[in-house]
Amino acid sequence: MDQAYQLAKQRYATWGIDTDAAILQALNIPVSLHCWQADDNVGFERRAGEVAGGGILATGNHPGRARTGDEMRADLATAMSLIPGITRVNLHSYYAEFAGPAVDRDQLTPAHFEKWMVWAAERKIALDFNASFHAHPLAESGYTLSSADEKVRQFWIRHARAARQIAQAMAIRQGSPCHINFWIPDGAKDLPSDRWSPRTRLAQSYDAIFADESIDSTRCLDFVESKLFGIGSEEYVVGSAEFYTNYALSRKIGLCMDMGHYHPTETIHDKISGHLPFQRKLLLHVSRPLRWDSDHVVIFNDDLRSIFLEVARGQAWDRTVFALDFFDASLNRVAAYVIGTRATRKAALYALLDPTAQLRAAEQAGNHARKLALMDEMKTMPFGAVWDMLCARASVPAGTDWIDKMEQYEQLIVAQRTAPAR
């Protein structure tokens, strides 16, 4: 491995690229793992066998879905042992754990996430959080924060305010900010007669949520997430890209862009340089849509590389947050974590090995052929040797060595979970 790396290091050095520095920086870019891949978005407040609903669907029935917090944390810990670099864990509010009687979402407190906070402290990782506006009886109408029903809307406002209190408690415990994201499924399956009123109510609801003066905005970092369409909201989504772009900008909160929440042929890498000169911060949900927002496991493809190249070329690492968001129940769920997160880390490293200065010099000189040729030739540089060295320096398996370890965990631990995943 070392010989291959030294040869690769020399190749990249001819373009003024320091592979050692790139490895170090790539390892220190946090990536937040989403807990819901481990259990297909079921959560702990529901009966085993129920699906999430509310515009979210994990397809497949691979055996061994995590059924408890302990099983989920074991799966996450195993995945993280095979992933290089800094990782975080991202929770939805319906992963609360109740030592006593269960409470509804508007009554959740930091105590309901105590096990998560203790576990995170033991592993020296940070937590992120999400308010959960789906898979609940008060979301069945298709409207939550934008509902015309005042009681429904007030319930969800209370839930969102409770979620921010939980995120702030997490931030205090871990000594670093907690990123909290807001996505709602609100919308209509077919043509609505009134697109205006729900959006007016949604803005008012968020204003009420973010007016909580007990929240420290340096600890609880808020983001709002748009969507093009959802299951049951195919024609009209209240929280569109335009709505949230303007809301985030006017209220000075963060904007979340999900790779799958746009038109099927639309990618988000070009939007990064369009948003960041104006937005406070971007949260990028790393996913892989196929034909629609299908949340396939992330792989090291062109879309993923393009996103990280844009962040690297704009030197926007400190203003961009990366979190995974996919859920595939058709394959080993721990493997899904490892494949997706390793691909994300690869994309960060690949971007940090980009000859940006030479590309810009060629472009500024009008030598577009040289620019395009160099971009294409970089794809066959000995990147794999640099990636293997990154894994070695992080003390995780390089290459395909992790696959056997993952399959051993599945046979010894996951296969013993006899309860059906659906």
C-alpha cells in the first residue's frame, strides 16, 4: 500500500496537490449518519411492523431491522468502525426512548434522548436532530404546520419548539452545535384551489417556532428543507424550494438541500454557488434519487463528486454541513451505511485532490480545451491509492476488506433478530 501511495503522491504533486494535506482535511470533515436507515423509518413510538407513512417509504424486507435503541446503536457503532473520518449521528424525534409512560411529540423532552446522549458522549461523537412531522395521526390530512385547523397547527408548533429544546440540550452536552432540520410533508395530491393560504400559515408557524428566546442560535443551528413532491403531495408542496429559499434568507436561518428533492434530471451542485453568497449556511442531504426521490444508497457517482467539487472550489467547507439521507430495506442495512458514508468521504477526498488553480488559470486564459482535458484526465489519476492510505491512517479497513467484517456482524448479530422487519 505504501509503495502505491508514494507513486500516487508523486503524480498528484506534479499538479501542485499535497495528498497528505488532502487526506488530513478529508478525515476532518464531519458526516452525519441518519439513524432511520437502521430501521426503515419505523421509529420507537410505533408498533413493530408499521411503516413510517406521511410521504416516506422504505422498500424491501431484508431481515434484521433494528427494533430497539440498543440494536440501532449497535448497528451504527459497527458501521462507524468501518468508516474513516469524523462521523456524527442524526436523530428524528420519533426515536425517543421512554423509561416510563410514552408521551406525544409535543411533550418530548431531552430526557427522552438521554440514552442517545450518553452513548454519543462515550463514543466522543456529536448528535444532530430533526423534528418529525410525518407518521402521526395529526399528519393524516396532509397538512401540519400549514394546516387550516388551528389545533393541528398548534400541536406541530409545540412539537417543533420541543425539538429545538432537545437539540439545544444535545449541543450543551456535546460542547458543540447541534444541527436541527425541519421538513414537512404538507401538500396536495391534486390541484388545490388555494396555494396562498397554506404558505402564509406555514411562514407564521415557523415564525412562532423560531421566536423562542430561550434557544441559543449558536448552539441550535436551524435548517429548513424543501421538496418538489412527495407521496400524496404530487401536485402541490407547501414548502417548495422557492418558499424555503426566501424564508431562510429573510429569517437568517440555514437552508437544507436534499439531492433528491428536485426534478428528476436536476442536480444540486450548480445551486451551491448560487445560494452560499447569500444564505447563512447550507445543509446538504446526501442521497441518490433514481427517477424520483427514492433515497437509494449513496455511491461514488458523478452527482456526488460534483457536489463536493463545488464546495472545494468555493472553499465553502466551513459553511456547509453534510448529512446522509437514504433508506433501503432491500439489503444489509449496516452495509448501506458503510457504502454510503465511505462514498461520501471518497467524494470529499476526490474534491480536495482537484487541480482547481490550474483549471481556473486555463479558463481565464481562454484555453477551454486544456481545462476540459485536465478535468477528464484527473478521473484516471491513482485516486484509489490515496483513498487506501486515508483508510489506513484512520485505522479502518481499506479497499474491500471491510465487506467480510460487515458480513460477519450480520451473521452473528443481525441474523439473530427473528422478529420480522415489516
